[in-house]
Amino acid sequence: MTPRTLLVKNIHTLVTMDDQRREIADGAILVRGNVIEEVGTTADLPSTAEEVVDLKGRYLVLPGLVNTHNHFCQILTRAVKPDGTLFPWLKALYPIWARMRSTDIYLSAQLAAAELLLSGCTTSSDHLYILPNDCTIDDEIRALTDIGMRFTAVRGSMSIGESQGGLPPDSVVEDEAEILKDSQRLIEHYHDISRHSMIRIALGPCAPFTITEDLMRESAQLARSYEGVRLHTHLAENADDVAYSIEHYDKRPGEWAESVGWLKDDVWHAHCVQLDAREIDLFAATGTGVAHCPCSNMRLASGAAPIRGMIEAGVHVGLGVDGAASNDACNLIHETRQAMLMARLRETDVEAMTARQALEIATRGGSDVLGRDDIGHLAPGMSADFIAFDTLRKPFVGAHANPVAALVLCQTDHVDYSWVNGKLVVDQGRLTTVDYDALAEKTREAAIRLSS
């Protein structure tokens, strides 16, 4: 069957994020199937296609945003521990998460994905490291496939409980042999390395205070025995995290990661708030990526990550909304704004990050961190993942001189259109693939049951 063609034309400004960072006035995109065929002005592209969407000179179009760190299941426990720092916060929530069932994982993943899609995200990763009862990573994969989001599923794990000096209760840790066996099953069943693939698998032992060094090394060995399977964990999230690493391993977090083979161009670490200059240089030299989660870092008082220094050193940095119980939202365009503001505040420098640099982290930065060369910017041969914002909506009033910067500065709350893999998944601000209201109600019922 010949792929259908889609022409999106009369775009107010087409923000390509390509190698030249072109912003094309009166732009257009021609898509064939799930791949972008042409990008340019409306006048330069063909005038017809099997489907034509006329944006009437009023919409900004840019690459779909990329979410590099999340815990979808936490949407069931938002605001449960509103004032705790990381370790007390986790201790309060572990017992609740231990009651989750398969349907809870499915519903929470789909609702989190819905919120992300409506905020302009088209590709997400998720780090599911607590798998009690009948819960599996498969539940998330089904949920994301059904809603139509591009997905990197991180098979997380915890293997050291309280009785062995770890942070989580023994009831939520797993046997390491079973972790590795299930990780291999997921890779062989779901991982698709082909260009424009919708599902990829990564392996993610949770954090230094929940796993053994053997599990870190064996997970890395397993991942690297397959093409394109990446590695992900939490690192240097706050001062307690650093103290734990020094006390138990006699190493700072970056040094510890290096010692277990977790500084490499197939690895990305979440947070990295407390990395020092030497560790940043190690990340840059090895091609190791960072998922920056500014809202969560502020919420848990973890600190402000040195993102400006990381970027200047050459570290790959993407954005993550983190768990919906430590943010407590899944809105990636808002996260983009917070990343810009946090960088300026940390450095007390208005030039520490511009609006366009923040958008670059949210698009190209995320694709680099997830190891994908088919998303993150708009050009021929790239995946047809792009989003549109109406410049005539109220948040843009008064911002006609610089609508691209306004997208970050003026707190627009939702996307108007979103195409993922060439398919329209948000149409005039409404999801096309699920009944959002019904999904929210089912997830609310699950959350109430879980906490009762």
C-alpha cells in the first residue's frame, strides 16, 4: 500500500530546530506515511496532498517535545507527601505503591501520557522500578501503544531492601536473577531498533541506595549485548544521595557510576543536581546524558542542577517532568519554561538560558539523550512528530513581535494539534485516541482505592 500524503501549510512560523535552526515564516510540511518528505515555505512545497491541513497563518509548529524522565504510576499519589525531601518522601510512598495492580499501571500510564500529549510531548520515556503484585512493564507498553505515543520503556528495578541497608521496604524489592530474566524478555519481545520505531526498551536499576553494584554491572552487560538498548538511573539527586554514595561506596556519585560502567554514550542519568565540575567533565568526555527535571528538583528542595555548565562542557541534556508525585504534573511545555527560569536564577544571569535554548533542550536535547536520530527536529527523513500552537489564543496576546519566545515565556497550557508518527493524536486541543474525561475518572477511582 502506498503511504498517504499529508500537507500542513500556511504555518505562521515553522520552528524546525534543524542544524541551521531555521524558523520559516509561512511554512509548510509535507509528510508521506510516517516520515517528513519536505520542509519549506508554503509557496515552495506542493499545493496538494491526500490530506491538507491549512493553519491559516496563525499557528507555530515545532518538533514534538521529548520527555526523558518520568514515573507514570506516581500520578496515582499526587500531593500525598507535599513537603518532604527525597528520602522521607520515598519512605512515605513506597507502602502505597506496593498495593498497585496491573490495571493501576495501565491507567496511570495512559493518563500521564494524555497529559504529556496535551502539553506538546510526542515521545516519552518512563522509569517503572516498582512492580508489585501482577504489575509489569507490558502494562505501560499497552497503554502507550493504545494512546499513540512514541515510547522508551525503562525496565526499572530495586533489589536492596531495608534489611540489607537499602531505602525501600523488603516487600517491594526483587530478586536480581528475576530482574535480569524479565529484562531480557522485554528486550527480545518489544525492543525495536528500526528507524521511526514506536517502542524501545532501556534498563534502569533505580538508584545507588536501592540496588547492588553487581546488578548495575550485569544490567549494563545485558543491555550492551543488544543493539540500541540504553541504560538509565537516578544519580546525584540531592545532598543525601551524595552522602549515601560516599558512605557506602567511598566515591562521589559520578565516580561510582564510572566504576560500574555507567558513564558512556548509551547511558543517561536523571537529575544530576549535585554533580561537581570533575563529574561534569567525565559526563562530557564519555557522552553520558542527563535528564533535567527542574520542577521536581524544586518541589523536593534538591537544588538547582548546573545545566549551563553541563551544556558548555558538551554534556547531552534533555528535559524530564519526573514522577507525577514529585512535580506534581506532566506538562512538558511548562517544564521547558521552568528550565529556562531555573538556569537564570542559579547563575543570576539573564543570558544563562534563552527561550529558544530551552526549546532546544526539550526537542533535540531529548532526542540525543534517548539515542534517537529520527526525532527532535523537522527535516526530510525525520519522523513525522510535530505540534502546533495557536498564536491567537489568549496567552499570546501582546506577544506578536516574538511568538516563539512567547511559547516558553507566556505559559500556554496546551497544544492545539499534535501529530505522532504521521497520525493526528491531538485535534484542536482534544485527544483523538482516548476519551480523556472517562480515562481521568477511571484513574481517579483507582487512586482512591489505592489510598484507602
